[in-house]
Amino acid sequence: MPIPPVPAVEVDHVDLAYPHKHADGTVLRDVSLSVPAREHTAVIGRSGCGKSTLLHLIAGLLTPGTRTTGTVHVLGDAGSDARLSHCALMPQSDSLLPWFTLQDNVAVPLRNRGVPRHKARTRAGAMLARCGLAGQERTRPDQLSGGMRQRAALARALLADKPVLLADEPLGALDAITRGEIQDWLAGLLADSSATMVMVTHDVDEALLLAEKVILLADGRVAGTWPGWFSRRGGSAGGVRTRAEILADPAFAADRAEILGRLAAVAA
């Protein structure tokens, strides 16, 4: 009998509590999830439900004194340092360095690994072009729109060349129009990437569009799981449907309504 592949990310019956937080400090309660390699999982929920804590847990970035039970593995490794070595992090803020050009910002992960400056810049320039930012290599972050800055931040995360991408509200700071445009662009980029992604978001549409699985967290517990639409973007005539076309699909609207209804129910 063939041995099943090891999930890229596996969280198994985890409880997590911070010291001196709330009554007992518990933030996550009996949380389990499994993300196959090259797939994308979105975690949704209200502010304070434990979404960002879950990402920090996966990456091994926990506050000293944090109490945990259960197990966490990334590519089969349980140790915090090993888990972090497999992960690229993309926070809600783009965190671009204002004194660096865009090219040098994107090259930071390579320079941190000792890649010579010329080679790092060359690879950063190629990644910027892939992200639709060709010609902006020498631009400073404060000269760019919010959408362009987020593209650059994602370019930097992808250039880290880690097998797992952990994205914490990566589009949360954008206006609604720009956010929709970047969702379309990001879906295409992820389709060409081999990275596994775990993303947290407040946006139900975004979760459904960019993931194969959507998980709802409420009060630190898994309160529901739904299939996402990332692998259902194909059109009847071939090709890939746009975000607008998918949002107009009655089946998508039904999934959205079900998730929103469940979210309202657990918040009541």
C-alpha cells in the first residue's frame, strides 16, 4: 500500500494560551487543520478569534511563556526553528524599507541568505516583472500606490522561495476596487506557484476565491469548513474566469451566504 504524502502543514488538536490574557489566557481550543502541498487554505473569522495566532503558531513564532498542547508540523518538522525555515511570512503591512529601492526591498531575502548583491538584484528584477512591476525597480516605496506596494511585498515573499507562504490579511489595507484587482492578479500568480498557502482574512469572497478550503474560527475553535473556489475557476468554454464572473455565479453566492450565516450564528 502506498504511503500517503505528508501534508505541508498539519495542526493536530492544539490548545494555546498566552500568559496574563483574559480569564485563562486561552486563544486556540482544540484546533486541527491539514493543508496538502501546493494547496491553499483560508482562515476567516472576526477580529480576536485567533487567526493571526494560528499563523504565528504554524511558523513557530510564539511569545515566551505561551502554553500549548497538541502538535504542529510543517513539511513533517515539529521544531519551531525548522518550521520557520520552511515559511515565508506576508503581514498585512507591506513592511517595505523606505530607504531602499523597490528592487533592493524585494532582494532582502536573498541578501539575508548571502546571495551576492548583483545576483540578488537580478532575481529581484525578474520577480518584479512577474508581478507586473517592470520599470519600477529604482522607485522608492513612498512613490507607489497601495496596490503596487502589496505586489512588491508579495514579490519579496515569493522570492524567499519557501515552500509555505503564511499570509496575514495581505490585502486588508487596500481599498475595495484595488483589492478586487489584486485578488484577480494574485489568483493567477498562485496558480503558477508551487507554494502552499495559509491565509487569514476577514473577507469571505477573498477566502473563497483564493483557497481550496475555507475554515471558520470562532472563539478560538474551528466552527466550520467549506470547499473554496480556487480550483473551480475554469469556465465552460475553457480558460479561467475572472473574479467578477465567479462572483456572479449563483453557486458562489450560495456558498458565501452559507458562510456568512454561520459566521452570524456563532457570533450571536
